[in-house]
Amino acid sequence: MTIIVKGAGRLAPDRYSLFWGYYETVFRRERSKPTTHARLLQDHSKTILTLHQRVGFELQVSSESDISTALMAPTELRQVARQILLDEGFQPAHRDSDLLDRIVIAATHRLVLLTPISRGQDGLGFDVRSLQELMAARFLTTGPIDEVITRLRVAAANPHWRNTWIFAAGQLFAETQPHQHEAVVSLVEQIDRDAAQRLGRVCPIGPELALDLIDDGMARAVPKFHDRLLATALAILRAPRLADPLAVARVFVRAAMINDQVRISIAEGLRSALSDVPLVRESAVAVQDRIGTAAEETNSSSTVRGLGGVRGADIRRELATTADQAWQQYREVVAELVDQSAHRQVLERADLSIRTIAQAGPNGVDLSALVEALLSPDDAEVLEMALENLVDHEAELMELLRNFVLPMFHRSPVGQLLSSTSS
């Protein structure tokens, strides 16, 4: 941060601009020094950046299962640099061998972003994890916007890639390309459609992504996109038994400090949720009860603190069905579609697991059939359609799915798939 302030005079409001500013500042500083590498940094800045991006991505992929593997042997780094030069039309094995040597030295000895690190094994890596994620994000955002959005869709649910995902979205917002901004926001709005294998319409991830992007600050200067992200983020209040209502309250409080219009939108979202069905009201109350703590942490104004006093409408929405009716609708969907499944027995056992959990809790319940059913796109769609009837009635069941079953799918490695869709 000291380097950035000295170089730019202020800190950027979003994560991508902050760390990209660090890279640019370090690069400019090294390029201006009276050394033999100054001309190399000037003439081959794009090649050196491409090297960092590709290494960042490769390390992000290799550390999916074990963070200690976020290292690259010097010989591997040299091979990556060699391939980049080949792609650019150089001949690193012959006339440009000296250029290869100098680029590797510049990347590891001048910029000092890739440094020797020992994590049980020796190798090169990014001493600051966020720089690895920054470079991986820039690798993912290379190419046509449609391809970029496809990659972001693949990585969206995986917690290992979340920081990289935010960096990638931040880069797309940092550039003055409105179609990129639209693409990111539309992706967040639609991310849970056609996502039955992670029960997207039952346990959506879109609201969490929207909260992350709002808190990052990347869209703050573009109200039409910020407002849409905020509308998606407020849907987090529909999730029963929020895992961390204080974290949600903190985002809402920090966002409310932007201006009165954002604060009013959050107040209206809270008021709507407090007027909704019981499980939604419970989540809204859990967040609202922590507004005071979040406001105290940020020394917020009295108007922002007032979010803690928002009240619902006098007439509150009640459930259209009873719990028994909701279960009947659930059973009707399963009964209607189970015969069409190629894995009928698996789907029937998954249904039994769901009903057992709802009646007696998760202890001792075999979840393997439920997991197996979600691995089949057709069976997952049946379960999603059936479970939608229970979202407003079965908080414990939804909590179990969100916290214990679906993380198995969220954490599934996606690096190889991302590699295959990247040029």
C-alpha cells in the first residue's frame, strides 16, 4: 500500500485496481532504474506480464486440492516462458535464447513477484497470494467476452476460485467497456438458472456473489449496475438460517454509506423481507439485529444506523401452502418424474434420504444416493423442481443441503475445465 500511495497518491476503491496498481507501480519503478534490464522491461512488458498471468493461473489450478502445491519449479517456469516466446514468433531455442534467459531473470530477480518459496518443497511462487489470484484472473479474462463469461460461470461456485473470480469481475469493470459490465451483472443475475446439479434455484449462489461485488466497490461509480447487483444481493434475505448474518449486515451497512439512494434501497429490501413469509422474516431479523454492531464498527451515521429500526408492513405475507401441502406437492413432482429417470432406484433412494432428514435430522442418514442423484443432470432437475416446494417450509433441510451436501459440488476441481476453455 505504501508503494501504491507513493506511486499513485491514493488507494483504489476496489481489489482489482488496488493490486493491479501495485503491479504497475513496481513495473514502472524497475523500468526507470538505470540497469541493463530497463530496456528489456520496456520492450517486452507484454511478454513478461503474459508470463506472470500464465504462471498465476497454473499455480491456482495446481493448488485446488492443496495450497502447498502453489509452487513451480524453475525449470517449469522456464518452459512456460519458452512457450510464450514461441507463441509470439520468437526462437528461444536458437537466436532468442538470450532473450529467454533475460525474461526469466527479470520475472524472478527484478520485479520480485515470483520468488523462491519453501512449502515442504522448493520452488517459485507468489509471496502474496492475492497477486497469484490477480494474475490468474487476468489469464481468465483474456479473449472474447463470451468465452470469459463461460469461464466465470464454471468457476463461480468454487470457493477456491472466489477471490480470483472477484478480481476477474473487477478487471472487466475497471475497463470502460459497458458491454463487459452488462455481461458480469447479467451473469450474477442468471447464475442460478440451469444449475440443477447444485440446486441453483433452491440454494442460490447469486446473492452471495452480488454481495461480494458490492462490497468490493467495483460498480459503485455506475449506479445502474450497482442497483441491479444490490437487488440480487438483497435476495440473500430469502435464505433460511443464514450462516453469517453479521457478514451480511456489514456489507449492507458499508453499501448504505455510499449515498442516500443506496441506503433507501436497502431499507426497502429489509422492509419487504420483514413482511414476507416466516422463514424470510427470520433471516431479515437476524441481519437487522446485527446492523448496530456493523454500524458501530464503521462509525456510521445515524441514518445508516436507522436500518436497524426498519419495520415490515402491517399486513405480512403468509404461506400459500401448509407444510403438509408443500410435502404433497414435493411427492407429486417426484412421483410424476421418477418413472422417466434412467436411474430410478438412485432417485428413489435420494428421495428417501431427503424425507428422512426432514423427519429425523441428518445423523446416520446415508447421503450417497442424494449425491449420486445430483451427479445426473436429469435426476438433479427432478430434485430441484421437487425441493422448490419446500424452501419456505423446511429450514433445517435447506441448511443441511447448503452447508453439507452442496459444498461437495462447489469444491469440485474446475481447473482442468478452465484450462480447456482458455487459449
